[in-house]
Amino acid sequence: MTTDIYRADALELGRRIAAGEQSSVEITQAFLDQIDAVEPQVHAFLSVDHHGALEQAAAVDARRAAGEDLPSPLAGVPVAVKDLLCYRNLPTTAGSRILEGWRSPYDATVVRKMLEAGLVILGKTNLDEFACGGSTETSGFGPTRNPWDLDRIPGGSSGGSVAAIAAWEAPLAIGTDTGGSIRQPAAMTGTVGVKPTYGAVSRYGIIAMASSLDQCGPCARTVADAAALHEIIAGYDPADSTSLDVAVPAVLSAARNGDVSGMRIGVVTELGGEGYAPGVEQRFAETLDLLAKAGAEIVEVSCPHFEQAMATYYLIMPSEMSSNLARYDAMRYGLRVGDDARHSAEQVMRATRGQGFGAEVKRRIILGTYALSAGYYDAYYGSAQKMRTLIARDVEAAFQQADVLVSPVAPTTAYRLGEKVDDPLAMYKGDLCTIPSNLAGLAAGSFPCGLDPNDGLPVGFQVMAPVLGDDRVYRVGAALERELRAQWGGPLLAKAPALAGSKLKGDSK
Amino acid sequence: MAVSPQDVSRLADLARIELTDQELAELAPQIDVILDAVASVSEVADLDIAPISHAVQQTNVMREDICTPSFAPEAMLAGAPAVVEQRFRVPRIIDDSNAQ
């Protein structure tokens, strides 16, 4: 009976709750049980709210019992939230020791919207410290492991969110994406993840990394589930000055439609070739064939300045980040070190930041400080902003020739823990395909497209759409999901090995 | 253009981060490698291209000038490292030059 809960889509769980076939409390308890069972191996969560989640679930059940209409199709469905979003019920740490135990006095807009929609918040998920990383290894509280292979990274920075989904600990999760932090981990865990158009989802109450690039989005097991969550969290918010005051694209109906006939799908020449694993390229090519068979027209497009996207990103992002993280100054919240009446405020500040930040965060702050410092500003930060213009122009031209742009999500599948920790540049290269969307503000999603035949690990297919063309991302994603599932005979995640102690164990052949 | 541990030390000082000698020694070559990898953007430094700070056109936003409730002082102080008389207590702000 409970196995049925785990394998069900989030929208199906919502339907059962609304129909009174299953209670939100029963469903929530099942996911809490799975969390208790597999967390020692996976470490997807930094905090779990057993009591609060069951209380929220009971409230939804009570509303239904009283004959009320439930506020959304996902009312009563549990969700895991990246620990970069402020939520009053649990600590908000950003994966950093400098914020260990800190509690926000308010909820992020995304959290508020989910609570209003009746979603049940299970807990806060692990991430790279301040979302700085692509492996979840830079978390100040230890790494998350990939449920497909516990010796491997789940990707990052939203590694905890996607691992929770892949380990059946939650049917839905919230991630954030600054240079690929939703899409790359989604690819590495065989799950669906979408970065909405910049400004589509409010950043109010989300701890800032690089403000011109950060965007919050849904993580799920199916395209329609991601779209349903997207519709709940998106929308104009006066509390975020970069929030777009426009209607949310109809992403759920696009996800249910999945018709790509006549669509022009542009393969970006620059996002492939040298440095890409053969198994990744193979699955990508096979998936393109499927889309062509489904009626799409495949065209090749060139975005020459994408070759400079990584360099551009690794100047703009650290510059914005070093400014944003200046607020962790040991004065009003968070860690304070050396406050002994002898040291001055500035000495306490230096000591606290030295002790509270991890290696990758320090590396990026130093890099950003360099790029912004007098004498280097024009050559580095100023040039990067000009290059960003050229990348945006490339994208604009490409969308004259194609309705969506596609590429692999990452050049490789999930690597082993520790493999790249001492080689930052190697880790940064994992973001090659995802960065351009953030620089240009595009909507982009990652969809599972098979297992690399060489290592048996998930590969992701990226779909990028113009600003506010989020529905196109879901339309193509849904087509892929339909065609691929027909081949596989079910979802890709069904092929993931069972975790020891998993509540699904009885079900795995 | 090799970045030395002394250069990193100066940057860390600007960024108000205390780094150990070992961290300085490790960071210098890493920053050097990263700067090498990103230096290619400077090819457009002298070109007449409008720089952008946000991908999506931004306009300034005004809100109505209406009073809204503030957070209670207790809520704001709950996460403070040190509190005295309903205020944030901070270390002394003047450096003792000998303690640098």
C-alpha cells in the first residue's frame, strides 16, 4: 500500500487527497518514514520537520473533511525545500557554518505561496555552501550522495533537493539555479528540474548568491509535476524589484500537451564535441531522433560567444557573490568569533568570515574581489558584462531560427565524491551547457534521457526557451518523457538501485 | 601574471577574511589558473559594446508610500550573536593599533 504512495506522481497524490481516497497525513508519514530509513546513506536533508509537516498535512485533511475546496492540485502533497529559502519553522543555513542554526523571522515568498497552496514542507535540503558548487560537496554540513551510486555526487548546488526526489524521500522539491544548480543535479539523478525565466519566480527570502543570475524553480519526477509546482511558485511579487509583472505562462497545459509537431528544435553547435562523454552524446543524439520522429524539425544553430560563457560567468558570478556575501559580518546574525572585548569589530569580522566560510566560498569571494578591484575592473568585470551582451545577441539570433535550443545538460555523468574538490576549474566546466541560460535570463529545463551505456548513470537533455517561453520547455520535456517512457516501459528512476532499508524494497523485483 | 600569496592576502584584506598562511599558499595558484581561464573575455574590453547587468530589461520599481507593520524587535534580535538592552551589541569599533 505505501509503495503505491512512493511511486505515484505528485499530481496523482494531490488527486487522491482531494478525492478523499488517501489522507495527506498518511502520505506525509510515508515520506517521513522513507526519510528516516535512507537519510543515513543519502544525507539529502539538513533538517526535517516531522511535527510541522504532519500538522500541515492534518490541516489539509481537515479542510477537505469540512467540505472546503482545496487551494491547489498539490494541496496535501509533501515538498522538500532547498536550505537557501527562508522558512520560519526550520533553521535557514545556506549550507554554511556561518549561518548554522539561524532562524529567519519571515518566510520566502516561494515558501509562503507553497504553504498557501496547501503543500506540506518536509524539511530543508542540503546544498553547496551558499549554492557555490556543482557537487554539494562544499556544504558546511557534509556532502549529499547520489542515490544511483552512493560513491558519487548528486550534482549541485541543489543536490539535496534532487537526491531527496531520486531516493523517494519526497515527490517534489524546490531548487535554485544560478549557473545550472537545478538542471545539472537533475540530470545527474535522473529527475526533472526547471529553471524558469529570470524574474518569473520571486527571489524574496532566498539567500542571494549572484542576484542577476539566481532563479528558483521546481524539481520533480515528472514533467507535469514540475509544471504544477512551477505554476504555484511563479508570479509577480512586489517584494522583489526584479520580479516580472506578467502572466505566468501556461506550463501545466503545455506539459499535458507535449505536442512538438512542427516545432523547430535548434541544436547548439558549441555545446558538444570535445570534452563530452561519448555516452552523453549518444543519448542526446538518440533523443533528438525521437523528437524528429514526433514531428519536430531539427536544425543546427551556432552561438559563437557561448565559448566565452564560462569565462563570463566566472567573473560576473563571483563579483556579485562577493558583494552579496559582505552582509555576513558577524554583527546582526550568524556566527561571531573572537568577541572577547579585546578584538575590534573589524577583527571579529575577519576572524568570523575566515572561520565561517568554506574553501570554495572564500575562493569565489577572492576572485570577485579581484575582478572588481581598481585597475582590473574594466579588463575583467566590465569585459564580462560586454561579453554577456554578445551572448544575449547570439541567443536572440538563434531564436530566429529555432523555437527552442537543446544540448546535453552536462558534459559528463555524476563523478565520484572527492574527484574534483582540489581542481576548481574542472568542476566549473560541468556548468558549460547550463550557464548561457542564466546569462541570457532564459527558461531552461533538464529532462532524463537515459543511462550512459558506459557507467549506467543518468544523462540529462536540456531544453532552453526564450524569456517567458517557459511553456515551450515543458512542451518539449513532455514529448521526451512520453516517447522515452514508451521505450523504457516506465520512468527512468525505476531503474535506480534500491537503497538499503528503503521502504520501497519489497517492490524492487 | 602569477598571483602570489601576498596578492591573495591583500584581496582577503579587502574582503575582510582572515586566511591562514596555508590557505594563502593554496589559493594563489588556484586563483591564477582561474584568472588564466577567464582572461579571454578581455578581448572585448576596448570594443564599443553596451554592457548589461541583467539579461531581462530592468526598470526601477516604486512602491506606494504606505506604512506597513515592522518586525518586532525580539524577532529581529532573536538571531543576533549578542544583544544588550534590546539592541545589537557589537565589539568596539576602534582598532587598537597594537592588536592588528
